[in-house]
Amino acid sequence: MTDKATHVLQDQEQLDAILKRLKRAHGQMGAVVRMLEEGRSCEDVITQMSAVSKAINTAAFALISTSLKECIIEPSADSEEMTMKLQRLFLSLA
């Protein structure tokens, strides 16, 4: 099954902020790998993994909420189909 309702983020400022957060998370994930390879404490590793998880989830929520805002403004979008798709995206993060 393919979804017909698609959206590409248009808000360049939000896109830049999301990309910045994801790049930071990417660096943090590299730190997690190094910490494990170096034999760092589980507490330190989990703390860093928690930061990675939060950064990724925050980026995902920002992407969804910005897309939702843009879809509300865009009257040509199939609102029922887009609502269902956005609900599925939100639930995928739960």
C-alpha cells in the first residue's frame, strides 16, 4: 500500500534546525561507540545514549509538527489522508 499524501518540508529555517540536531545526534552516537570500545562505565554510556535518543525524537517531532503546520496552511492537501498519515507518524515515535 502506498500513501498518496506526501509532504516535503518547505520551511528552510526548521529544516536547518532539524539537520543541525540530527548531525549533533550523529556525533553523539559516534561517542557512544567509542565509549563502549574504550570500556567506559554503563552509566556514562546510557547517559550518552539517552542524549542521542532525545535529540532524534526532538528532531522527529519538529519535522512532524512543522509538516503539520504547512499542511494546514496548504488548502490543496487531502486533509483526511494527511491527518491519518501524520497520526501514524506521531504514533511511530510513541
